[in-house]
Amino acid sequence: MKIEIGRLKQEPGAVEAFDFLLSPAGGEEDYVLLTPIHVKGTLTNGGNDFRLAGRLEAKVRLACSRCLSPVEQELAVDVEEDYGYEEFAEVDPFIDLGDIAAQIWLTSIPMQVLCRENCKGLCLQCGKDLNEGDCSCPKEEIDPRLAALKDLFHK
């Protein structure tokens, strides 16, 4: 969605409201959008800059950081950013809020999510989901950095 900023630049204090749905192109590997991103807010002329204030909301599917199970979450991002007049070309009197919203959205995706607070994760040896039960791997836990010292005690 593009907003014409030529008029806004002429009127300090002028406000332009926006409300649109965004479906960024491209397949993200870290998450799957289950709903389009709802983008709502205002663009205000602050005299020397533009203030973007709003909210982005969508439902996404992410992978649990411990067991890789799918996790569905409602994500909401509050946005409040200032953009100087010089950031926008004089020849193009429009600001593309779709591009800005897509960039903000990408940086707001959580790096780690859990399917539940007490997720046990995957076995480091066989890869079994430990939330479904224990595996048959040996339970002797040795720090790999100290494994060489273990052999000294068996000689």
C-alpha cells in the first residue's frame, strides 16, 4: 500500500490513517503465515520527519526450538518509528507501507518458541522426541569436552 506523502509534507501535523492486509511473497523457512498480516496505523508529519505508528498482527506456524513440533501463535507487533524527509526521494512522492511493514514483520518473528514450557526436546543421540517418552540410548551423560579424561581413569 502506498501513501502519497507530497501533501503530508506540506502540512505539519497532518495525519494519514491506513488499514490493509499484507501477504509477503516468498516462502519463509522459519515460519508459515496462516493468516495475512493485518497492518493498521497512522503516518504523521512531525515537521521534520514522518512518524509511523501502528500494529501488525497475524497467525503463524513456527517450529518448536527444542522438539521441532509445529506451534501456532498469534503474533502482534507494535510499531513506532520515525523517518526523515531525506529518506524518501523527491521524485517519488509516495511511501510504500507494504515494504516497510514486511521488513518490520521479518525482524519481529521470534527466534525461539516452545510448544510448551516444559518441552523435553529431542534425544541428542537418536533424535527421538522425548515428550513422547524416553528412548533406549545410554543415559550416561559426559561432557564431550571431558570425554578424553574418562579414558584416563579406565587404564
